Amino acid sequence: LLISHEDIDHRGGAQYIHDHIAVTQVMSSDPTVLENVTIDSCVAGNKWQWDNVEFEILSPPAVYPENDNNRSCVLKVSNGYHSLLITGDIQKRAETDLLEKYPQTLQADVITVPHHGSKTSSSIAFIEAVSPKIGLITAGYRSRFGHPKPEIEKRYQSRGVALMNTVDNG
């Protein structure tokens, strides 16, 4: 079970999942994200393979002084044919760090749009480096934050990225 970071919209339900499903390992950037559970650190460079699928943590580094959003676990999942980049709530600072460290590794067919389509994320350089075909926006119905922001949706769409929003598509 990978929990990107401590925000309730990312960890909500995780305690229930842990308590009711056989979970053998929990990984997060926050060691206190669940009660009475050993949490392994989500740290850039961790890799594993399962059933011919490769998983690689790209962020955060072991020490990251930024806010909780930029400490989100960023996971790339690949199977040799397709790839998915799961970004959590990273913002432009973390995107810039990823661009510097992994300029060739970021490309993915599908991306979870960083920070629910907030204007604090999805820099043009980051979108172009990932070059996704599909962008998944995980937003709440009638989000009080107004996610996703229309200018962010346009930023993806102008680059040919098909967007799907959990509000509309589940």
C-alpha cells in the first residue's frame, strides 16, 4: 500500500484498507500516516518488480525540506509497453527537481495530473517531458479549491493530452 503523503484526501480510507485487506507493506513519505503500522519510507531510487511490471519511486529524495505536497511519493509504473506516472500533490518545485534528476525517465503514456489540476503544478516543461497521451485528474465533486483549474486543463489539451476527471469518469 503506497500512500503519497499525509493529506486526508490521499490517506483517507488507508487505515480501513490496511485493517481489512492483507497488506504486507506500507510505504509513504510520512512515517505517521497510519496508526500502529510500520511505514517504510518512500524515497527516490527505490525499485521493485512484480509480475513483469516495474515500479520506481522518483521522488521525494531522502531529505526534502519542502512542504508536504512536494514530499508526495511519485511512482512510475512500467511494463515494457506502457507506463504510468503517479504524481500525488507535487508542485512546480518538485516538478523542477524531477526534470533535473530524471529528464529521460519522466515520459509516460498516462499521468495523474499533479495536485488535482491545481495552478501550483503542471508546468509546461513538466508536461512536455512526460508527454502523456492521457491525463487523469483526481478531483472531488464541486471541489472547494476549484480543481481542476481551467487553465491547467487547457495546458494539457493544447498538447494533445486527453483528460479524464474522476468527477465525470469515476
